[in-house]
Amino acid sequence: MLLRRTVPTALALALQAAPMAPPTVPPLRTPAGLPERVASETADSDALAGLGARLFFDPLLSLDRSVACASCHKPELGFADSTPRSRGVHAQLTERNSPTLLNRAYGARFMWDGRAATLEEQALLPLENPLEMALPLEQAVTRLNADESYRAHFALALGRGPDREGLAHALAAYVRRLVLGDSPVDRFRAGEFDALDDAERAGLWFYESRGGCWRCHGGANFSDEDFHATGVGSRDGEPEPGRAAVTGREEDRGRFKTPTLRGVAATAPYMHDGSLATLEE
């Protein structure tokens, strides 16, 4: 018996593919449907990405050693979280929903409000955020230098001991390996008509026409990497600052980053505040 699916659910299933399963370091590759990355983004060695993977899953980088990057960006959930807001140290709630890290190698700016210009810059922000990992970077580096195995791993990957820059480069190198493509939509667009069933083709048609979804979720990564005010999210009846907190421009109030739709079926809840629990919503 075939299950009847709504248009958004059908499209999400068509976009979804099996997420990778760290702590294994994913190979350096470009799946079908995604553009080749520039050389500077693919130069990171397996040793550096492996160091990043180790750091990503290690609670040593949080103040009370209770959470790691992977606590809020779970591989089995598309490197996102299943709750509207995640829990940081001392079980504190973070300010925003944890977005997927899939395909951030193709990102233009990072964080929901775009405050980070590079993955290296973004990688360190949660460490010092008092609601997340709450560990000053100086202390993080001190802890790493006190660990003989980390000193050896940094030396192997970077030719020197642990430091702030090396920590950022390693985490970013790992995140750049988290790529997802070769979905049924990609295969359909490449000419494999049977890659989508009737409901999925209807969903894609609506997405690319009357629905206007493509206006923000366009391109190979299903994101324009821009910031938009969708009307979702307010505090005390007023739009949240969003991008305006970074730019200082009133016209940016309420604007948040357009997330990729790659792997979207695994990354509920949705929006920057996690206020939409399902794809149907």
C-alpha cells in the first residue's frame, strides 16, 4: 500500500540521503549535484580533518566537560538537534535552534545572523558562548597542551602544538568534510526521470513555480546564502534583531540566514527559533 504524502514531505524525502556517521572522517569528495569546491577549501589533510573530528566530539572543550560540538550538532540528526533550542553547560538553553552543518563548505557567512565570515571564525564562537560551551579560548588551548595525545595529534596535522588558530583550522577542516548530495532530486535533474515518484515530481514542480520556494532556497545547495525576514520569530511583539544586530541597519531587523534544505528531513524542528516542529508546518 502506497502512503500518500503532502507536497513538502514528498520534496523533503526526495532531498534526503543518508547522513554520514562520524567519528569516522568522511573522505574528501564532491557528491553529484554539488559544485566542485575551490582549491583552498579542499587542501585540508586527512590528519587535520581527523583532528577536527576528535575535537568535535570531545567535551573537553566545554567549561564543565559536559558538552561537545556534537552535543548540539548530532550526526544522526543531520548535524542538527531535535529540540527548538539545545542545552549547553549547566543545562542552559541556547538562544537559537542548532542548524545543520551539512554542506557548510559552500557557505558564504555563518551563524543565523551571519556574524562569522569564515568557518574558522564560526568554529570558535560556541566555545566561548556562555550559554553553550562557556570555555575561554585560552583555557581550551591550555587543556589541549596539557594532553600528550593532543600535542602529538596537533604536531602531526599542523607541525606545532595546540593553539587558537590550529583549533579553528582543525574544526573547520572537519566541518568541510560534511557534505551531502546525490539525492533523488539531483538524479532527476540529471535526466533520471524515475528518480522521483509522482508526488515528489509534483512537489518539485510546485517548489520551482507557484510556491516560489526557489527564490530563497535555490542553487545546488538549496540556499541563496542570504538573509530574509519571513515573519517568523518575535520577542515582546517585535521582530528579533537578527541580522541587524551585526550590521546595525534597521532594514535588517528580523532577517535570518536561509538554511540549506539538504538533509532537511532529518533536521526538525525548523527556523532559527525552532518554532516549527514538522515540515508540514
